[in-house]
Amino acid sequence: MLAIFLSLSANAVRAEVVVFAAASLKEPLDRVAAAFGDVVVSYGGSGTLARQVGLGAPADVVLLANADWMTVLSEAGDVQATSIIDFASNRLVVVGHADATAIALDEASILRALGNGRVAVGLTKAVPAGIYAKAALQSLGLWDALSDRLAEVDNVRAALALVARGQAPLGIVYQSDVQVSQDVKELAVVPADAHPPIRYVGAITTQSTEPAAAAFLAYLLSDAGQAALAEAGFLAPLEQGE
């Protein structure tokens, strides 16, 4: 009886791994969390999540869509530097409503597709997808023509939603986001060399005392974790320097 009581008590107080994760990870991470068990995930823009972790928000693991934000956290001592991993990558695409047609990535084609509308993007100074989008538009020589035609929102899924609802004729999102909505269609793939590599990075926060946090990060790199990410349209982690 004592053994049963102790077992029940241990299960009752078993801690959950609290994960702060980039909004673009929701579909595969929900599956990963369900398979791993005892995980609570809070989704948002990577910049917002990084600031919350920096202010002491009670997260055990943080998963971001931009390595620069992780560098900020590491240099501030907010994450365990030795725990930082790359666990996925992605591509950037231009999307339109499901009945739209493919476009070329030149000024005339984009302005024609836009009409009087705007391009939905993440915040270009804070949201990774927005930061990548700005870099791509600058690299492609489109920034001057489009910088005043952007509808900037606080995460990439909000940008996707604007296009899905017909409130923006075009959006710049991750390729994996296209699978989320039947109301959007990929119209063009942004060249990978037009923006910094899209790296998804994770780490354990310095305030975490949850032993399972390390196991959760390891699970993301396992065959099961990588399969869930690949099924959702994410690409394998990039080698350093790619």
C-alpha cells in the first residue's frame, strides 16, 4: 500500500515542461507535445517570447524561429548556452488566396497582384518571418516599391490569416504555413540566398529546474520529432555555416 501511495503521490506532483514556441511551429509541436507528454506550450512571435523569457517568464524551454533572438538570450544569460540546438529550417514563400495564380518576383507582377491591397508580413523589426521578408525584399530590389504597402502583424500566422480571409491579396510566410489553410496558395518561392538562413533553434532557460526539459529537446531531434516536423512541411536542421 505504501508503494502505491508513493507512486500516486509522485505522479500527482510530476512537473510539466513549459515550452515557449514560435507560432509557426504550432501544428507539429502540438503533436510532439502530445507524444512526449506532460508538456504545456505557449505560442507567439519569437521576439515577444524572447523578451518574455528575458523578463523571467516561467518557461523551461524556448523554441525560436530566429537564431539572432537566441543569441540575445544566450548573451544575457537567460538560456543555458550548452543546451542550444538547431532542430529545423524553412523556406520563405509568397502566398495569395486559393484562387490566385502564380506570380513572378518582380515589381510589376507584384504590384499588379496587389492592386490596392497590401502585403501581409510579420513585424519587420521584431518577428522572424518579417525580418526575413524585409531582407528578401531588399535583396530582390523590391523594398522601395513595397515598404509602404505592407500590413505588418505580430506573428506569421496572423499574416497568413489576413490572406486567408481575403483582407490582403498577398502575404510572405513560411512554406510550412501553406499547409495550415486551404484558403491560401503558394504563388512564388523566395530564393534562399535572398535572406539569412531560416533556422529554428531551441534551448533550456537558465531558470528551469525541470529535468525533462533536456529530454524534450532531445525528442525534437529524434526520428519521431523530426518526422512530425517534416510532415508539417519543415526542413531538416541546417549545418552550421549553411
